[in-house]
Amino acid sequence: MSLANARSPRRQCSQDSNRLHHDGDWKAPPFTIRQGDAIRVPAAATQCEASGEAGIPNLFCTHLGSRSRYQVVFWSDEVQVYDLARHGEPMVPTFVVPSKLRRAGK
């Protein structure tokens, strides 16, 4: 689902914003959010908020519903996944993935 359908007074699109992608489908341009903005993707039952910690911006996403299990935080250098059902230190991510993966052998 495209985030371009979200409503925000800050959304700005040019008249030629639709572009043909490599798969031949017409897609809407990326949607830009700013600090404090929140977006909801009902098809994925997910809500994300552009926030930050100690002045460092991030994107904080949670699954909607009463059975949420994971929270995901996107930083500029890594993505952290927190398993809310796991017992242990609450501030330690369950999984950490670098934002840019290295190619094998390099």
C-alpha cells in the first residue's frame, strides 16, 4: 500500500509526480514525513511516527491491535527490532540489522 494516500497538510506533490517503475506499474511518489508526523498503513496494521531520541531522528513503528508483538525502530545506520513478548532487558533490541548490507566477499 502506498503511503502517498495519507493525508497531511505538509504533503506536496508536483503535477508530474506519477512515474513509471521498472515493473511497468504506475506508482505514486514517496511520501515524506517530518518530526512528529505519524502515518498509518491499515493493510499492514502498522503505525509509524517520525520521532527521535537524544536529538537523533528515527522512525518508530508498531503493529496495531491488541496482539502486538514487535516494535521496529529505523535509525540512519541500523534497524532495531524489539520482541515485546521476550523477557529480559527492555532496552536491548532482539534483532539489529545494519541499514546498508555489505555484499558477500567485500
